[in-house]
Amino acid sequence: MKPAKRKKLEKAGWKIGTADDFLGLTAEESAYIAMKLALSESLRNKRLKKGLSQVALAKLIESSQSRIAKMEAADASVSIDLLVKSLLALGTSPKELATAIATTG
């Protein structure tokens, strides 16, 4: 945001901050969300790279297409455990998993 716009908004009573500030997230909560988002994105990228549809991936991990869609969207109902297991089922190496998590910031 441009400094002039920021100053104008603050003068009008607006508070400028991050999503973490707005939601009141701790550093740990923010890191957890970032990891989950990175794993979800990695799952989608790996699936596409392998040329698989969500239906095909669902069959591979014995799940449903709608569950895969939720996994790729980092839905709150999806655990990091499920994301990791699914990535491993796609042939992702532990090193690739570590790289995906490490790129979260």
C-alpha cells in the first residue's frame, strides 16, 4: 500500500495490519495455516503434474472427489496428516515434502 493512502486511511480511523492481526492468530497458528496451504498447493501441483483428475486421485487414496477438492482448498476439515499421506501416495519424497513446508516463509 502506498504511504499516502495508508496515512489517509489511518487518519480516517482505519487500522492497518495483517490477516494475522485481524484474526488474532499466534505465530504458531499462522505457521500451521501456512504449512497446510503449502501442502494443499503441493498436492494439487503434484496431481496435475501426474496428469490425474481429482476422481483418479480419489480412487488412488480410496476417498472421494469432493474430499480431494477440499484437500486442495485447504479446507478446515482436512488434516495435515491426510495431506501428507496423499502426497506420499502420489510419490512425493520426504525431501519434497520438507521443501514444500520450508517454502512457507
